[in-house]
Amino acid sequence: MLSRFFRKPEGNERVPKGQTVTERFPVLTYGPVPHLESQSVTLRVWGACTPREFSWDELMKMPMSTQTYDIHCVTHWSKLGTTWTGIPILELMKQIQLEERAKYVSIHSFGGYTTNLELADLLRPENLLAPTFEGLPLEREHGGPLRLVVPHLYFWKSAKWISGLEFLEYESLGFWERNGYHRRGDPFLEERYSDD
Ligand SMILES: Nc1nc2c(c(=O)[nH]1)N[C@H]1C(S)=C(S)[C@@H](COP(=O)(O)O)O[C@H]1N2
Ligand SMILES: [Mo]
């Protein structure tokens, strides 16, 4: 009987409209999967900030946090209770001098994928640069050695094989956003596609 009080919320309270829960972890990648040695992975920041490049070793020395959350893909699957370990974006940002005009960010990946975020959507405590999924090194297909995780937006915003953050004064659309996806992509508002 106790379980009645301690049970997790029912799936439906957590699953946005139009989504179906999957136990699997589908791979969605446009184009080839890059082969990257961890040591060759760096994170470059530029644009409306003091430019700098973080080495893999510098990144791995930053404070890490483990967080569990639901992820929602625009292709209608949701996966509940995924656990990621990584550098909180807010920790990384302590080492980045932003200019006041920075209002948007373009996320860049090895291989050329890009996606865009408003600064406020990047600067959330749950967002991670994650090398670890469910306690194991993140698989290459899922973005290993390092990917962004922005769980409050559709999963296309969570750039795999992240290589850089370009801070911008004006919004610049990323790969899927230029190809018809919504500029922001909140799954609970069903912001799947752009209207124009
Ligand atoms: N670099 C890169 N990141 C990417 C993608 C991609 O094609 N390239 N696909 C996006 C899309 S559309 C989704 S739904 C998720 C899928 O992540 P997964 O393959 O780990 O499920 O990654 C996102 N990040
Ligand atoms: Mo996607």
C-alpha cells in the first residue's frame, strides 16, 4: 500500500501531447557519425564573449553533476528517467566572459551540425555537457565522447559531438531550424515546426 504514496507520477503526467514512451534509445543522426578520440575533443567559445578553447583535460576537471530527466524527440518518442553525468553548463559559464550583447547561442558540432538556443534556454541548471550516460561512457552513436543535453526542449537541440558555442546578439538558425523545425522547440507547447 505504501507504494501508492511513493510511486512516481504516472507516465501521462510527464509525457507531452503527441509523444509515445519508448524503452529503447533510438539513434537519430543526420549524416555520418564522427570518430573522435577524447583527447582530440576541445570546446571552443567565440562570438560575443572572450574567445577561448577548453581542452578535454580542462573539461574533465570541471565539477560534474548527475541528473535524471525525461527526453522528448520531435519524431514522437519520449524516454523517461534517463540519467546523465556531465559538466553543468552553469559551471562552464563561470569560465566564460560573456559580452552584454550576447542574447543567443549557436551550438556547433564536429561534422557540421548546428542548432540554436536563446541564452536563457542554455543557462539552465539541468543542462549538461555529458560524457556519461547511465554511468557508462556515452556511446559514439549517441554523441560520445561529449554531447550537450538540454532536456526541456526537443532532443534535436541536444547537439551530439559538441565542438563549440558561438554567442550571438541576433538569432541564427541551426540545421533543423533552417529546415522547418521550430526555432525554440518546447515539447510541452508542441513547438515542432515553424509556421512560415
Ligand atoms: N551533431 C548532431 N547532433 C544531433 C543530431 C545530429 O544529427 N547531429 N541529431 C539531433 C536529433 S534530431 C536528435 S532527436 C537527437 C538524437 O539523439 P540520439 O541519437 O542520442 O537519440 O540528437 C540531436 N543531436
Ligand atoms: Mo530528432
